[in-house]
Amino acid sequence: MFMSNPFAELSASISPAIMQAYVILMALLVVGGTILDMIHKKSAQYFFENAEKAKKSAKREVSAGEKAGLAVSTLANEVLTSGEFKNVKRRLSHLLTMYGFILFVVATAVMIFNYPGEAAAGLWPMLWHIGALMLCIGGYWFWFFVRVDVAAEGAKWYRLVRADLFILGLLSTATFGLIWSYAQSSGMGGWTTLFFVLFIISSTTLFGTVLWSKFAHMFFKPAAAYQKKVTVADGSRENLPADYDLTDPEVQRKFPDIPEYMGTNPAYMGQGIRRESAKHY
């Protein structure tokens, strides 16, 4: 199962050209849905207006070299390692889901567009199955144990809202894809057709509902993280107060209430929101 390309066997009943056209259509749906999402939510407009506003209140100019360094830092921290997640379980779940999805999608494209080349068997089918398994592990872990409304607010795991379209689309696509591959390699006849249909319905839902899901958020999030780092570097800080050292005499002169109520050497108490897990339902 892990070493066989399920799309190669499918080509006996469906032309590779049709499979390739389907992949291209899904890519167009993602692009179109993302653009419509940006227009509808005005996220791009907000991003550029916020950047212009930050420039006006900047205390220093950030050089091109600094911006490049911030871009690399954003890529390494927020994109590749999901460093913005301080909760270890949330971070691991996200990384498994993200890299599993990337492997799954890339391997799908390679196996379909490279058919009947060397991708018909070997490395790429194995990566396709591993990616789907990673996606399932990370996704189901998130769905049952990490989701805020389930883990912190006591909501039922089966409670569905429109924002769940993305994660449910991911899970159903990977799950039915694995079951379809197993049914096909086991010669399960009609069950193979059923799970293939469910796989296609799931993937079409995933890529066709970008406008109503959190899919487009994946593209906007790195840009927002980069812009936030630029505002810290240029001193504008999005008009938020600076992080003060409460033991600094200069800060205590500026804010005389600190030594009056907390002493001249107040302890750093950290961010209260991160002191303990949110489990108060």
C-alpha cells in the first residue's frame, strides 16, 4: 500500500489528463478563494494602510538589511517552526498538520503530473501516505484535545461551526484518501469506489470553500507577523506601549506609582495569561 501509487491504478478508469485538470482546478479555486477573501475582509487593504500608518509614527528607519533579517526570522520562527505557539501540544499538532499537508499535496501533484514516470511507485507514494498520516495525527489531536472551545471552554468535540470547514476538510480528505488507497490495494471492489468518491468530495470541499474557511489565513499570517516585527524595530509598535523594565530608575521616575506600590526592585511577574492552562469551565 505505502509503495504503490493509487492514482496509477485509477488511470485504468479515469484518464490522467482528467486528474491533472482536476488538480489545476483545485489550485485555481484556492487562488480565487484567497483573492475573494482578501476583497471581502479587506485584509490586504488593512495590511497596507496599517503599514503606512506605522511609517508615520516610526521613530527610526529600518534598513534593507534589517528587513531582510526580519524576513528570515519570520520564515524560521512563524512559518517553518510555528514558534508563535507557546503551547507545546498546540505547536506539535500544528507542525504535524502543516508538514503532513505539504507532503500530501506535493506528492499528489508529482504522482499525477509525472504519470507514468518514476513517481508511479517508490518514494513519492510513500511520502503521500506518510503526509496523510501526519495530517491525520496532527489534525485529530487538534480536533479532540487542543481546540480552544473544547480544551478550555468545555464545548463538545462534535460541535460544528463554519470556521471548522478547513480542519474538517483536511481530516476528511486525508482519512478517505488513506482508506481509498488501502481498499484499492486490497482489492475491495465497490468499497474502493465509495471511498474514492468520498475522497474527491472532501478535497473539493477543502479547496472550494476557501472563501468561508481559514485556508486563506495561511497566506496572510506570515505577512502580518513580518509587519509586526518591523513595527517593533522602527519603534512605532502599532501605537502600543513599550515593554518596560520595572527596576529601571528611569522608568520609575516616569511612573512614580511603581516604586510607591511595588518597591524599587519589583519582581517580574510575567504574562498572567501564560501562567497556567486555561481550564476553568
